[in-house]
Amino acid sequence: MSGPAAKSAGTTEPKAAAASASPWRLAIEEFFASPVAVVGLVLLLGVVIIAVFAPWISPQNPYDLAQIDIMDGRQPPGTQSMEGLTFWLGSDDQGRDMLSAIFYGLRISLAVGVVSALVALALGTVMGMVAAFFGGWVDSLIMRIVDIQLSFPAILIALILIAVLGQGVDKVVIALITVQWAYYARTVRGTALVERRREYIEAATCLALSRPRILFRHLLPNCLPPLIVVATVQVAGAIALEATLSFLGLGLPITEPSLGLLIANGFEYLLSGKYWISFFPGIALLVTIVAINLVGDQLRDILNPRLKK
Amino acid sequence: MTVYLIRRLMQAGLVLAVMSVLVFLGVFAVGDPIEILISPEATQFEKEEARRALGLDLPLWQQYLVFLENAVQGDLGRSFVFNMPAIQVILMRFPATLELALVAMLWTVLFGVPLGLWAGLKPNSVSGKTIMAGSILGFSLPSFWVGLMLIMTFAVMLGWLPSTGRAEPVTMFGITSSLWTAKGWAHVMLPSVNLALGQIALVIRLTRAGVREAMLMDYVKFARAKGLTQRRVIGVHVMKNIMIPIVTVLGLELGSLIAFAVVTESIFAWPGMGKLIIDSINLLDRPIVVAYLMMTVFLVILINFAVDVLYSVLDPRVRLKDSGS
């Protein structure tokens, strides 16, 4: 399993800048050439805006007990609550407006996904660059750990960590970071190994620049394109895995209801035909993940010169 | 070859040893099972008595050594909840999980390979593009939500298939399985499809990439020039060459199917070991958690090892590259 991934990462090179326009500009123009990717980007922006502004745009605060009434429980979409609020997406068993609960859930799911992906990105990047730059036993050790970890299914590693660490937001984030860092480390190492032999690194070394400076100011920026692609896919993966863990009751606590927990709450009502409690949070999750993947797919096509003719 | 085998075997052993320490140490830190098992009214003396009976009063390293010594003999402790050997509790559930994983594997081969072949032969057709778009969905949809939607559609709305449980297993030709009856297949249908979707997407992508690459090769042109039918060129010449990576990945993914069965089993109340582990984590039934994790880790290592060895037998380039570096 390790062969093809390492190879494709290894041969990825930054796109040669065209003489006329800057490479960033070209990449942006190319991105907007695909209508599917633009739809993905628009959806993603919408999701992010909802997540960021959830407390201000939600019809009610679903976790303020003064605002919800258990008598409004399990109302189908479109009914009015006793206080005149319309439940556009129905209400759950506690009488919460599902639309508001989804907005808040998106906020938590996205936050957990993005934070864990960013920390994993930082950790994996440093490990991958150290492995590529120093080589020898450091490289062997780090990459062996990466190989071994990637040979286990992600959910199994997450289960071990949750069983070991217990439950809670911080523990879930730690589990997600542990699952993800190896992908970044492998990608960065592959790219860095190629970049390291280039003239600009030689030039920087001749100028007697310090090692950290060469690593982070010269090597790192040139390793970024494949990292960006991996990062988008990993954020989606992290959100899905967090939702899965929360659905199993092993993820976020009930006080931080992510989309996975909302779906789990509605599960028992699904069999009696009250589909909306599970269905709509699932759609929100789906839109988020698919939007990220659409954007990631297009980024991969743009940033991978092997697909260029 | 022997050197390669020994090296891989040592690596597998090391990983297993490290995992056993991690799992044991970690699970030890989760919580005190005594607080859960014994009624809160129990006196301090009764609690101490129970602690001693379960071996929880010993120092940590001693508990680990006892654990290791017993584990080597196939004894992973007694379940606090079932009051039975943990390994026995898990082995009782294992056939159900294996059955689910194997049926999912069947769907993966039955649908993944032909669809991937089609998409690879006609990459620019509408059908080919639809298959690829579908495979992106198969990858990115969280499997638990797909499971819920399957229940909603086929069990609640259409009422065609049962949503939960496994049919009573029947023994035939010495194999006990629920698949000998039509009712068994009805029950396994939704969970196995749910479990298989991600794998089908993966196999579609692999097959498509392999076919597209192989179709440009000289041997395909040669076979065509000989006047062979399209069916024979693809069915014999192309398939033979793309099957190695597909079979390898399928082998590796068996471990992942067994691990991901945790999710599917929880949704469909399938009485396998995946459902058991979730219950046991919540009940702090430490021996079961440890035994499940150790056994799944062992299975995954075993599968990886077997696939690696098989691969190096089939493809000498792998073996040569590895011993050269």
C-alpha cells in the first residue's frame, strides 16, 4: 500500500511559473474553470459562514433550556411551536428546533475537524521534513512508524485511543490528530526529498543560512502544493470520523452536540417514521463533506503536474 | 526470501508487542471497573475483596506480566460482565462479524470489478463518468449515515428487508452460518451492502486505473492484431495483469472491513464482536476491550503479513527492492 502513494508524492513538483502571470493567479483561474468545483466552493463557503455565525442566525439557542419546551418535542417539519416559532426542519425529542441544532452542530463538527487537521498538518509536516532533511536512522524510524500506523484501519486506531484516553473533546481531537499526522508526514517527506536536491537549497546552504531557516523559509514553501491537497481531504475525513465516533457514543460529550450526535439522537425515532431528527443533520454532514471533497479534487488536478498535458 | 520472511516476521512481532503494552496501559487508565460492577451500597471491605478476586490490587507492571503470560496461552482475562473468559465471549461473536465481512467482500468483487472495468473501458462516456461520480460519493459518505438511510428506505418506507439482527444460524456441511437460509440473506443484505459501499468505490477506482493503463500496452495491441475477440482480450489478457494489485488491496481491506464492522454492527444490531466492543467500552469491561483490540490488531498484522509475503512471491520486484535498500 505504501508504494504508489509515496511514489506519487515523490514525483510531485511545483508547477513552473508561466512567464506572464503569477502561478497563484493561474491556479485560481484554472480552479474556476470547473463548474463542479465552483459549486463545491460555494457550498463550502456557505457551510463555513453558517458555522461561524451560528449563534446569530439560528432561530433559537437550542441549548438554552429557557427557550425550548419539551411539549414541542418531535414535531414534523413546518409545524409551529407553542411560542410561534416555525420548525422548518422539525424538532427533536427535547423540543429543540432542528435547524438551530444543525447550525450549532456544524459549528462544533467543523471546529473539531479543522483544529485536528491543522495540528496534524503541523506535526506531520515537521516530522516529514525532519525525516527528509536528516535522512539516515531518523528517517527510517519516522517512516517505519508511519508505515505501521497506516497499515491499521483509521477507526481501529481511533477506537484504541478512545478506549485508552477516555472520552471528551480533547481526547477526540487527540485521536483524530494521531490518525491523520502520518498522511502529512509521508506526503511532505516525499516532496521534500525531491526538493532538497534542487539548486536553490544548494544556494541557500552556500550562503551559510541556518538549518531551520533553510527548512522553513526555503524548503517548506515549495512542499506546500501537495500538502494543501492532502489537507482538504483530511479535513473531510476528520469530520466524518468524528461524526462516526460521536454516533457510536464514543466521541463528543452530550454537552457539545456535533452532527454525529444529533444523528445518533434521532436514530431511535427513525424506525417509527420520524425521519427528520436524523435525516437533516445527515444532509448537513453530507453537504459539508462532499463540498470539501469537490474542492479538494479540483485542487489536486490543478496542483498535480502529472495530470497536465 | 528467507531473510525477507524473517525480517517481516520480526517486524510483525515487534508491532504486536508494542500494541499490547499500549493497549494494556491505556485501558488500565480508563477507570475503575469496581465502581461500576459493585453496587454503591457495598462496604469498603466487600470492594477490597472483589478487587483482590479480580487481581486489580497488584502493581501495574505485575498486572501486565500476568496479562502477557496468560495472553500467550490464549487467556485474555475474564469478562467482568459476562463472567466468562474474554476470548471465549469474543470468539462466540466472531463468526457473525466474519460472515458480515465476507458477504461485504463478495459484493465488493461482484460490483466493484465489473463497474471499474466498464468505467475504465469507456472513461469519457456518460455511464463511465456516472460510475466515477458514484464512487466519489461512496468514498466520502460517512458509512453510518448511509446505513441509516438504507434502514429508512428499505426497512421503514418499503418494508422489503429486516432492519436489525441476524437470523438463527443453521449448521450444514459442518459450517454454522445464518447464510444457509433465505431469512439469513434477508438479514445480512442491508448491513453487508452498507459495509461494502466504501470498498466498492475503492475497487472501482483501482480497476479503472489498471484498465486504462493496461489498454495502452503492447500486449493488448498484439492480442488485438492476432484477431482475438474483445471479450478474450479483456477477460484474459487485461484481467490477468490488473488482478495482482486488486487482489492485494482486497486482502488488506479485509482487516479494515472487520474493523469498520463496529459501525455497521451498531446500526443494524448485528450480534458480532464490533457491537460487543462498543458496549464493553461503555461498561468498562476491561478484559473484553483489551481482548478485542489485541485480537483485531493481531488479525490486521496477520493479514498484512500474509498479503506482503504473497505479493513478494507473485512479484519478485518487491522482494528485490526491499532487500536492496
